[in-house]
Amino acid sequence: MIWALSGASTIASQYMIGALRAQEGGTVRWVVSGSEDHARRYAQSHDIPHSGTDLAAALEDPAVEAVYISSTNEKHHAQAMAAIAAGKHVLCEKPLALSVAEAAEMIAAARAAGVTLGVNHHLRHAGSHRAIREAIASGRLGRILSLRVFHAVHLPEHLRGWRLDNPAAGGGVIPDITVHNADTVRFLLQEDPASVIAESAVSGMGQGVEDSAMSVWSMPSGAMVFSHESFTHPHTTSGLEVHGTEGSLIARDVMAQDPKGALELITAAGRSALPFDTTSLYETAVRRFEAAARDGREASASGTDGLKSLMIALAVRDAAQSGTRQSLDYGVAS
């Protein structure tokens, strides 16, 4: 598939350009950025033939089949709508948009245009997460009682800036990491939270936005979920724990961009390591997205998945700001 990049971003440089090119016929033909100089330097360093600041020019190129959007969050909606109107498939970074209304409009537009809209929720494509989901779905843990996600990290210096001081651009740890946790929980438990309670804080980095949050989610099945995310924790590790009536599964270092970590299954029979596929998360995500686009079906992380993870993150933010439990109604996502 032939791609245009909307956003000359770090994630594209570190992961996505390689993942796009790893596919059969994978080509990156354009990069579009807000800065002409940055776009030109980026294109030169990544051997991309066309660059510029005008997304319309890339969309007018008949060779371009799909657009990967990794611009700042407030630009996702307008850029995706333009790409969809041009008949291009769209793979968008999370969060899908800044509001439920924008995300719903993007989904409706893609359906009307007959193009595939996907969200780059990379964690659901990790072999570790797929192995955890299979263990849960197969009943190895029994009835699920609780799930704990610990996704507190130390935001690297080169990723700071708007994430820490610009709410209008979608800054803050909730739109940056809570959306990942939301998609992870939905993917693993195959159900959506009914309500959330939360607290957030500015604990060392944020300037006008939250840099840490903790929340508890009530699931329709009766399971309880605890989610912790932060930008300010330099000496910890990420992971999750799933506890059921017949066993527990402890996953370390799996809330990551690389296929690493370890899974330990604990049951009455003892402790054992759970193996998993270590293929690149991003290569898997792109391969599945391109297959969906070719077949005319929804992506493995669809626009609706992105909308629901956004709704959960916004509910967490509202719960933290108001100090009250927030109920979720997914009617707009149906």
C-alpha cells in the first residue's frame, strides 16, 4: 500500500515508517508537516520522495492509497475528514479526536465514503496482550474479579512540550495514556466500563494539564478495574494484573511499544510462564489494517474502538475534575 504521512512525528520515525515499509509493496510517498523545513529534512532523512505543508497536495496524488495521521491531537479530525473526502483509507493515532462529536463524525464519514478508518491502538496487537486475552476468554482464570493496569512512566524529554502545557492541543496524561489503558481493558475483557471514578494531579511536569491520574472502573460483568497513568515516574515499570476465581495472570513490561515483557500464570497448580508472539506491534497493526482496507471491512482497532476509548478517557477526566462518578452511555458509538 502507498502511504502519505500527516505529521513528521517521532512515532512515525521510530516505528511506523519501518512498519509501513515492512508490508508487501509498502511505500511512504509523502510527508506533510506544519513546517516546510522540518518536512524537507524529515523526508531527506527517511528517503521519502515528496514533502510539504499542504495536505491537499498529498491527497490529490492518485498513487496515495492511505494516510497515517500522527499530528498533534487537535488536528486529527480535520486531517482525517480531508483524507476520507479524498477517498483515502485513514490510520489515525490516538486519541481519535478531542471530542465525541468529532470522532463520531469521522466514523460516519468513513462509512459513507467506503474507506477504512483505524486507530493506532498498538497494544492490542502485541503478542503479550493477545495471549492474555486468550487466557481470559478460554476460562483459564475463571470468572474475572479485577484487572489492574499500571502505566505510570517517565515522559522522555523529546516528547514533552505540548503534552505538558497545551490542553487545546490535547495535552495531559489522560488523552495520552488513559486512552491506551481504555482500549487495553476493552480488548482484554471484551466489555465496556459502565461508570468510572477518578482523581488526577499535577505531580511534577504538567503546566495547566494533569500529569498523573488514577481511576476505578465498574464493568457490567462485576469486575473492577484500576487504571494508573503518569508522566512523572522515572524508576518503575509498566504492566497489568488480571485476577480471577481460578487464577491470576501477572504481566510485566507489556504496556510498551516494543514486543517485550513477561507473562506469569498463577493457579492452584503453581506458577508457569505464558509464551507469546514477539512480532513487532506496529507491523502487526499495519498488516491487519491493510488487510481490512483491501477487504472493505473494519480495522482490528476500528474507529468505534477509538471512539469508545476516547469516551472512557473523557469520563475519567470529568470524574477527576468534578469529584463525582461518571456513567457511560455508548449510544453514539452504535
